[in-house]
Amino acid sequence: MSNSIAERIAAAYAAALADDRAEDLVALFGDRPRLQSPFSVWETPSTVRAVCLARTTAFHGVTVAQVLTDDDRAVVLWRATVRGELVEGCEVLTLSAGSVERVNVYLRPAPVLPTVYAAMSAAWPR
């Protein structure tokens, strides 16, 4: 994959993340998505969609700090608040055939993880 395609996909992902556009995030994934967070792994379009929708409710004021790309990988660094607590995130995107194949989500600081889990559970689509 050319770096310009990776840059385009990563920029679209970062913009959708910052603007709480869950459906735009979901549209960037391929047919066999995989999203791994500190809490679980989701591997179907419907569960990845549920994660993206819950995140738009649980996380507030997402600010993308940096986007780095290289061939078939991208890294999106961001900050947000969850229930008033600062959360810093790093998402490593694996790209393939013009789409997002996999996302690994890393969150810090560790003490905020129970708050994130509770907020995501409360926001999970029913």
C-alpha cells in the first residue's frame, strides 16, 4: 500500500474519531475487522460498530494530538475525558487493501481503566 493511501485512511480515521462520527469509523474497516482494547477483542462488523458507537457516548472532547503513518501501519495519538477524567489513547492501525484491517487500542493512565470500562459498558448499544 502506498504511503499516501495510508496517510489518507489514517487522516480519515483520526478526523472521524475527533468528530464522534462512529459510522464513518466503521466504514473505514474492511470485511474482517478486528478491534482490540484493554478490555476485549471484537472481530465482527456488528461488534466493532458497537464499540465505535459506545465510544462516542463514553468519551468527550477527543483531541487528536498526532497521526503517524508508514506503509501499512498508522498510529493515532489522542486525548479525551471520560466521566471527567483525562484519558490518553494510542491506536495502532493495520491497513490493508485501502481499509482498516485491525486496530489495537492502548489507554493510560492505568487508574482510569475502571472508569472507562464502566462508561463503555453503560454506553453499549442494546
